[in-house]
Amino acid sequence: MKKRLILFSLLIAFIGLLYGQVIKPVIQPEIIPKILPEINPHIFLQTDQTPQDDLDFMMTMTGGGTCTIDWGDGESSAVSGGATTYDHHYGATGDYNIRIYGDLDKITDFEETSNPISGDIKTFAQATGLIYLNLNSTSVDGDIANLSGLTSLNDLRLNNPSVDGDIANLSGLTSLIYLYLNNTSVDGDIANLSSLIILIKLYLNNTSVDTYTQGVLPDWDACEIYIQDLGLSQQEVDDFLCDLDTASTASTKTLNIAGTNAAPSATGIACKNSLVTKGWTVTVSE
């Protein structure tokens, strides 16, 4: 074997001398990846238009800047100024990609209700000036943690979207005055909302937020509280009633902690009765 290698090397050298040049190995040129041009940030949503939808689409936006809605069919609408509802009619059934681009940080309100719309909720994280976000009966999904940077948000309403994640990710949104989560997969501990001290409406219904850890609740005397159908245990119901009673001075608001939550024990009933004497209207499971 060694002799064969020596003979092969001599043969290569001889051929090189014969043709008056040194045979060099072929070196592959360096492949430099192509850098694509930067794409402007945009809010990205999708809609599946069927005959049952009448091919009509509607969304409401408010903003102080200028944006463009690209409807995904070659047409677009300009967005400027105050609250406006934008209607669009599609010429044919099918899937369309909707892009909103421009002064995204100037968008303050966004509402989409009962339209066949989908996408990842993280797309709204680019609208850093959002104050009001309402997604009602949409197929928007993703992790609610993607909204944790929207610190100007004071009204968040998610009704029937496929959003999940830990509700603790909303604890930093201390400007919230209205929090509505209905039929979502968001989970976690209600106690993680105790930092939201200026709430006037807390609505958690039929979500996966199914825990309450005893602690210190804020003074929610100005807050309507609906936390029904969460599957809270008797101990958790007792703890919430008593923690709220400890924090409360007087209120004319409503607390509904019924539905699939357990009925309170005698301890919880005593705290419930104390809340009633302070002006609360309290509904519990029997």
C-alpha cells in the first residue's frame, strides 16, 4: 500500500513537470450569504374569507400617526387621525395576509370583533403606544407574555381567542384599569394581579387561571370583580374573600366568585358577610 502511494505521488509530480506547471488543489470559493434588505416592521394578521363571511372585513383603529393597511389583495387603506372603522370587501374567497405598517408606535386603539382573523398576538407588541386592545371572537393565538411590554395599556379585552401563557406576565401593566379574559387558555394565580391597584373591572371567566394564593390584595373598592367558573377550591375562595375583606373599607361594587368555584366554608361566609356590610354585592357558590 505504501509503495502505491509513493508511485502515485511520483506520477503526479511527473505530470506537473511535463506540462511545466505545479498542479494545485482546487479551492472552492468562499460562499458569502446574501443579506436581504430589511423589511419595515408591521402588524401581521390573516383572514380566511368564505361566502358565509360575505367577503366583508372590518377593523377599528385609532392613532396619531400615519399607517397603511395592506389588505393582501392588492388594495390598501390609509390610516390617519382619530378613531376610524375601516371596511374592506374582498373580490373572491380565499386566504389573505393583512399588513399594517407605518407609525405603529402611534396606534393607541385596536379593535377586531367577530371577523375570521388569525395570527400571533406578539404582532401587537410592535404597537408600543397601545392603550386599548380588544380581540373578540377571533382565532388570534400565542403567549400573552408578548404583551408584557405594552406598559401604556389600560384596557385589555380578550374574548374567545386562542391565547395562552401565565397571567403573571401582566403584573407589570400597572396602568390597566380594565382586564377582561373570557374563554382563553391563560393560566396562573390571581394573586399575581395584586400589583394592578387601579383596576375598575376585573373579569376572569372560564380561563385556566385556576389558583389563588393567600396574600395581600390591593384596595379594590372601586373595582367590579367577576372571577367565576375558574374551579377555585374552598380554601382559595375563603382566602380571596378574607383577603379582599382585609383590604376593603367601603364599596358599592360587585364580587362574583361563583360558578364552578367551590362554596366557601364558615370562615369564608363570615368574610363575605363582612364585605356585604361594607357595601359590596357578593355572589358565591352555594
